[in-house]
Amino acid sequence: MQAAATHAATTAPPAPQPVVSAVAAAARAAALGRDGAAELVAAGEQSPQLAAVGRLWRLAVTRGIAVADLLSTQVDNLQAAARHRAKVQAALAGPKTSAGVLAGLPVAGIGLGELLGGNPVGYLTGGGFGTVCLVGGTALLCAGTLSAHALFNRAEKGV
């Protein structure tokens, strides 16, 4: 396992820095005769997948189980999760763009009204019903933007 961890730490494809650091720490620990699996399990707060690999490593060491098949299954699971995240991001690209355009339409409408000489800024800031419309519209715009943002976050997290 020590050789595999060292090989992974030095030759793995680009990965997020916390993952690289955790694998490198596990390789160093194994090289010094310490529990490399514990390093990966400890990194579980940053990456649950690393914690799973650490648990598999611990099983291989303590029970003598061949870890190759277990790690191959874990790699397949990680790749499937990455593909799913990419599909979700692609599926959300259109709705995110639409939400951005819709959020900008009120400002564009005010600008167009000013260009045409309608003086919407004067109407909205002049008191009375215009101010009520400004406050109400701003509140609805903020609520819509926040709810769209919450929906996108839930969809990205798979909730």
C-alpha cells in the first residue's frame, strides 16, 4: 500500500489541492511506518471519498483483503459521481443564464424608458405609487433571485 500511495501522490492526474495534500500525507505516513489510512480517514471532512479510500486501505491492511477490486469499485463510483456532477452543471447552464437575464430586465427596462424620454427614474423616486412600485419590485426581484439561487444550489447538491 505504501508504494501505491507514493505512486498515486506523484503520478496522479491533476486533482484539487486538498486531495493531493491528503494523499501525499498518507504516503509520507506509510513511508515512516505510521498508519497512512488514518491520514486519509482524517481528510474525510474535506472529501468523503478520501475517507472511503482510507477505510478500504485499513481493511486491506488489517484483514488481508485484496484492495485492488475494492479500490477499482471506489474509482468507478467516483467517476460516476463526477459524470453526474458534469451533467447537472450542463443541465443548469440554461436556467442559470435565463435567471440572470430575467434579473437584469428591470434595470434594462428603466434604462430603455429613460432613453425614450419616459422618465421612469423620476416616477419611481417621486413618491406615491411609483415608490411603492419601486420598493415592491425590488423586493420581488430580490426574492426571485434568492429563490433561484437556492434552487440551483439544491439541484447541484442533489437534494
